[in-house]
Amino acid sequence: MISLAARRHPGLAIRPALFLFALLMPLALLVGCRQQGEWLQLEGVALGTGYHITLNGDLGEGESALVEAAIQGELVSLDSQWEAIEGLLSELRLPLPGERRAVAIDETLREHLQALAVDRLFRVLDDFGIANAMVELGGVQRTSGMAGRHPWRVRLPRSGLGDAPEPTLRLQDTALVTRVVPQPAMIDAAASDRILAVSAVAPCAEAADRLARGLLAAAPVDTLEHPVRLVVLTQQGLELHTGSALEPMLDR
């Protein structure tokens, strides 16, 4: 509209048009910033591990504090649930000969609760209409939307195979969970190939956790179609296997 008016009314008419443009430019920039939303980062400790939350939402005045309060309330509730579970387990714990097994059960339950916690935090964010976020708790990572103009990028956990840098994974509306064999030292290296660790991607953290744990007991050849990366113990040593569904998510 301004350019048309300038062409129709040359001369002095250009000055009011430019003046109007100068007045409207800051407003346009403010509108653009409002659409992008406000970045908010939270971190702390919950369920015996650290958490990091990065989110971007079109939050009104005071809403950032409400979001933070809702997140903290959810984490306090999860901590209380874990304390209750620990109390119950301590009452049911086996005598000393079964202590190692009891510790493994405790850790498995804690990791499962951490995955559920990430999904519950996303439900809190959904209640506030926050479409762009990444939550990491105890190594469990889940994202929604975008990190600005690009997908969220995370590094796969270190494989222990040399000093090569770990690949970067693009996560968009998905979760990444890594699970390892509880007692890898007890695995017979002379036996057939055995999966030591699984990094799995799924739409939510609970599904990724379930997929990773299920594949730990599977044969490596049965896992290659899934969105996973495996650390496999073979008679020749450790090897990395990448599922075909994970390949498109990797930054090369």
C-alpha cells in the first residue's frame, strides 16, 4: 500500500509515507517477536537426577511464573511418589544375598519413572499451549516443535568405541531413551552376539523406554528396522548397529 501511494503521489507525498513506515516498523518487529514467543530455561534436581527444560511459548504477563510453578509442582509430586515406592521396596527387599538384584530392580523402576516424568511434564506444557520445548531428565530426552527455525538436535550417548565424535540426532516431536544391560561384566564374550546398550526413539518417552528395554533381550538382527542404535558385543569386540528407521534422523 505504501509503495503504491508513493508512485501515485510523488514528491512531498513520499515523506508522509516514509514517516508512517518508520512508525509502523517497531510495531511489526514487536509483533514478530510476540509470535516467536519467549524462551524459558529451567533446571534442577528431581527423582535423584538433574533435569533441563527449554521451552518457547507465546506467554502473557506472569505466565512464565505460572508455567514454572506448575512444573515444580509436578516434579514435587513425582518425588513424593518415588519416596513412597522406595519405602515399599525397602520393606519387601530380599536379604543380603539378593542385594545386587534388589539394587538393579530399584534402578530399573527409577529409570522407568524418569521416562514417565518427562511425558507428564509435557502434559503440563500442553496445558499452557507451549508447542516448542525440550525436556531432559536423567538422560531421557523429549522434544516438541522446533528449536527456532530448526529441529531440536541432541547428541547420541557415547558408545565407548574410540574417540570419534558421537553423531547428532534431529528430534522433532519424539523422545530418545538409552538403556544398558545392568551387569555387562557378567556377559560371556565367547557367546553369540549380545546387545549391551540401546538408544531408541519413539513418539513419547515411555514408549522409547519400553522399546529400548524390549530390544536389550533381542537378537541384534531382529532390531535393524527400528529407530535405534545398538552397542553390540561380538566375538571380535564391540560394534555399532544403526536401525534403518534411525538413519533419516542423523546429521551427517
